[in-house]
Amino acid sequence: MDKKNIIDKINIALNKIRPMLQQDGGDVELVDFEEKSGVVKVRLQGHCVGCPMAQMTLKQGIEDELKQAVPEVKKVISN
């Protein structure tokens, strides 16, 4: 699968997560996908920035969802 298709799948998965983040005044933006390493870089926005739960949201929410929806994703980091 090419990078564009993977990025499209990542964005679809992020759109499923986004309403939960927006409910608490936050959001997430896709920054980059490194095809070789499988690393997705995202930028947390709004109330997610500086939130004590942001790291847990990133790993147990966003990363878990992306790994399940897009097998090429190996890790999610916040940029």
C-alpha cells in the first residue's frame, strides 16, 4: 500500500477519535507518517495541550485506535 493510502486510512481513524477529544475542548492533527518506521506524528490541540491525561490519551486512545485501523502504524508520537 502506498503512503497516500495509508495517510488516508490514518485520517479516517483520526476522524473517529476526534469527536471524543473535541467534547473535552481538544483535537488532534496529523503531522506526518514515516513509512519506514511506521511512526505517526500528531499534534495535540486545544485543551489536550498541557493536559495531564494527554500522554494516556495519546497512547491508549489515539495509538491503539490507529494500530487497530491501520496495521502499518507501529507507534504514535506527539510533535
